[in-house]
Amino acid sequence: MTESENTSQTGVKSNVLIVDDEAELLQMVQIALKRSGHKVWVSKDMDGARNLIQLNPIEIVLADLTIEKENDGLIILDELIPRAPDIAVVIMTGNHDVQTAITCLRNGAFDYLLKPFNLNELISVVNKVAERRYKMIEQRNRIEEQIIVLSRFPSESPSPVLRVKTDGTILYANMASLPLLKEWNCGMGQKVPEFLKNFIIETFKAERQQDIEVQSNGRIYSFTVTPIKDSDFVYVYGHDITRLKETERELTILKNQAQEMALHDPLTGLPNRILFEDRLEQAITQSLRGGTKTAIAFFDIDNFKQINDTYGHKVGDQLLIKIANYVKEATRRADTVARWGGDELILLLTGLHNQEEANFVCERIRRSVQEKLRDDDLGISATLSMGVAVCPDDAQTTELLEQQADTALYAAKRRGKNMVVLFSDTDYVNIFQQKARLGILLRQAIDNNKIVPYYQPIIETKTKRIVAIEALARWFETELGWVPPSTFILMAEEEGLIDSLGEKIATKAFNDFKILRQNNLQISLNLNVSLRQMYSIDYVEKLLQLTKNYHLEPEWITIEITESQALVGSIKRGNPLKEIASAGFRLSIDDFGQGYSSFSSLQEMPLNELKIDMSFVRNMKTEKGLRIVKAIVELAKILDLGTIGEGVEDKDEYEILSEIGVDKLQGYYIGQPMAFEEITNYLDTNLKILT
């Protein structure tokens, strides 16, 4: 393994040879690759290229398709095929015919570049080829190491030994070497065969030990020729390696079989998911470069479970094998049919022009397979459902393209089975596009501070005074209007944006709260936090830093989390709830009653108050609903916890909650969420309300 192969996963740097007769292109490519960390040699013709490959540790060759004469690139490709993957060939061509690229890849090229190409594309292709070559060599080395281990067995045959003069005259031969000498028709004092004599002369000139393999009388020997310093003779030590060679051949066969099994499904013989996704990744790359379409289609045998239950799993396997063969017969050589798992097959179609062509091909295959099944001696007339996704229209990555095809298959099943459905023809495509668009807008909204805290007042039932405000994230988007928090907060969680969103909301809320406290408003601030935020690195330290920046005290801040999040947070390693409480912040469980808190779990949590979920507040006018709220209040008193009734919308709810001893109230009856300017004016005039 060369030094460039022994690299980290951050990037494989390679020894690259560029073969092209365009001087300007040659210089441009050479400079770009050197800047990317690769070592580069250049040649303008075939002879120079061969000489450089002979003398240097070349790992990747970028060869123009036409150098001195037509298809010289293919000539050098043919010459280097036996040395792959030690030398990987990338063909550069100005011919934009897709068939030309396919021919190069089929002939053994690792990749191709269409002229003119930009430097980013060049670097991307070379880096991908270097990475792929590195992985292939790494796999081969592992296998070779296994072969070496397996081949370490003692030879049962004695070893022949000869002492031979530099002119080839035999000076000494042991008993084990006599059968060989007889085969060579020579003996003591005579000359060894010409091939061995020439090798001995070369070894003397090299002044170092060299090995040569010799076949004789059906046996294979490895001879080590060792020159003796300051003498005119060499020792020739022979080892019968016939069994070793046979073992190597057997291991090579086993290795090839193992590779075949590792990449193919044992039941159908089709490529498996690993091989399919490798081919799909290459197909997507070619599709994005060449402007063609690549499609994948999931096949599913309708009612396959019923077939298994009726005829047995053995017949079900036979049916799956037949369908796999029929699908393969109905596709082109350039396409790939693979087994995905269970009764699902997956098809890769390349070089398409549009989605209609993908639909036509899949429909033709579906009908062809079903017609052959009707005439088959198995006697089972099965139908197929197919879901199709097209690159780049539906997706541009393997994972997402597979997801869209699976969604289309689900739609085909729902529509009655026995049909082909394109992802673009499903209801899901609009949902997917809307979600993708909303994701883009969400990132922009967070970056541009368009999501801001609104504040809802909380009153104390005994004094009827406003004692706290809750910061609630609100987002108004020009083209969408008000986006529900339940939508964008969940999406922020899914997209990994919740930390950034939470930090911006907290920063703005703390700044606003500082201003209110400076105006001698003795209130506290409630802040909603997700479990993911609590488990982010240094979350508590960041909270404390914010309080320090805005001259606030931790005990003025109440952190609200939902009941289910509190349960998870209390049992996970690290327990962020205790860290938050230890730092001096208050803790409140939001939406209490919707989770599954046990009495013991509530005892263990460092809580200060429970917020009674609004669904219970709505049902208080029923006897059962009222008993539930009373039970929650009694539970809180036993645990020495405060209570907040949320979602209070009318006077009746307000009075009932006050009578049964709820400590604080919050809802539209008291005040709706307001922007900072509005809450400031509201607090100035409504510090005591509902008298």
C-alpha cells in the first residue's frame, strides 16, 4: 500500500498522471490537482505515458479519449485494465454522446469527464475515484492477508539446493534437486537451462537476492537465487510451491464466490441492496452530469402473504424466483434488477428522457411479467404493484429517491394494486414540495430573526395580579401568513434547527424581560424548552451566561417542558432537569396530564409547578372533568408544587379554577399572546385585573 492509500477518511491524495496533447488543458488540470494535494505527472503522448507509469507509482490516470490517433484513451485503458484497481483510469472526452461514456465505463474506466469541464467537477471526480480505488485496494489487501495466513503450511517435499557459477555451470546439487536436473537434461559440471542462466546473470548485476518461479514435470517451484559476495557463484534454493499455488487458485475461486454472495441475493441470484445502491449512486452522478433521467421502481407482489399462507413458503420462494427472472428478461443489459427484501424487487433504469418514458417501460415490464406468469407451470397468476421515482425530478440522492419510490408504491397499493404509480402523480408530492419549501423558509426566518417571542400574561388567583409572562414563539411569513407553532417547532426539531431557534428566542426574550424588570415590574418569565435543547452541549452554561449578560437572576426564570419530555429527561443519563434546577432556575411541567407521570417519578423531579393541560380545563363543566382537575390540584399540594391552569377562555373557567385552589391562571380570558410593545402597554395598565 502506498503512502497516499494510507490516509484518513477526510480525503485520499493520489499520484495522478494526466495524458493529453492540449498543452493549455494539461497545465490547468495539473495546477488544480496539485492545489488539491495530489502529486501530478503529465504526458502529451502514449509513449511518454507508458514510460512514466513504468518509472513512477502512478495511481490514477486521466487520459484523453483521442491523443495521437482515434481512441488512444481506450488503448491505454485496455493496457491498464489488468492493473486495476492499483491504477484507476478516468477518460476525458469532448464527445457528449452518452454511449461513449457507457463504453468507457464498461471497458473498465472508473469514471469519465466531459470536456469542457470546470475545475470543481474535475476535483470532485478525481477525489471520488481516489476514494473508491482506496476502498477496493483495502478490501483486496484484507483478502490477500487471509490467503497468506491460509497458505502457511509446511511443504511435504524436500527442497532442492544448487550452487551455480555465473556462467551457469552446476558446482553442487543435493539429492532433492536430481529429479529437476534430469527433467532439464543436465547434471554436475554442466550448464543449467538458458532461462535460469540468464536469471543468475541478472541477479549478479542486481547484487541482491531475487526469486523466480519455474514449472517442471507438472510441479511449480519457487527458486531464490542468492549471490555470494566476492565470489563467482550463487546458491539456488528451491521450494515446491505446487500445493500453495493450488491453494491460492482455490482461495481465489472462494474469494470470487464470497464476493458474489456478499453482493447478490442467495435466493434469486439478483444483486442485493448493497450492490444496487452502489450502481444507483453512479447512475445519479451520470444523470446529473449528462442531463438524462434515472428512475428506480419498487416491485411488490400483490397479496404475497396470502400466497405463502395458501401454497406454502417454498412455492412462494419459487414464485419470487420466477418473477425475478421474468423481470430480468424484460429489461435492458444496462438496467439493474435487485432484490430489496421480502417480496420486494427494485429496478434501476438509466438514460431515460422523461418521466413518461419511465412509466411506459415499467408498465411494459409489469404486463410482460404477468403474462408469463399466466402461462407458467407454477399455476399462480400473481399481479404486481410498482412505485416509480425519477432523478432529478423527484430527488437527487439515493436515500430520498428510494423514499419517494416507496411512497409511490404505497400509493399504488392504496389505489387497488396491480398498477404503476409515479411519485409525481401522488398526493404526497404536493405535501413533500410544501414541506421542502417550508423548510427553506424556516431556515431563512431563523437567520433573519423573523420568528420572535410573543408574551402571554399569567395571573395569581389570590391577588389577581399579573405575576409572570410566558414567551411563545410566533412566526408570520408574508406568503403563508401565521405559521402554527406546532408546525414550525416540530420541523425545527426534524431539521436540526431547534438549538438555533431556541437560542434566538431566549436571547430576545431575556432582553425584553430585562427592560420590563428595569421598569420595576416584579414579574417572572416562563420560557419553553425542548428536550433536545436541554441535552445540547453547555445548555445550562449558556442560560447562565444570558442571565449575566442581561443582569437577570436565574430564580426569575421558569423553564417549561412538556410532561413526556420531563419523564425522558429524568431517566436519561446526565439528568438535565437537576442541572437546570441546581443552577437556580425554576422548572414547570407544561401540558400536565397528557403524559404518563407516576407519583414516584414526580417526587424525583426537581419541579416547582404543574401546568394543568387545557383539555382538562375545557372538561371541567362535567362532573368527571372537574374531579380530574381537583385530583391534579390535590396531587400538586401533596408534592408541594404550585399549579397553573392554562387555556382559560371564560369567566366560568376562571372562577372554578380559583375556587378549587389553582394558584395561577393563563388564557385568552386574561390576555392573548402579544408582541413586546403590546405587552409593555398591557402591563402598564393591567397589573391588577379581573377585580
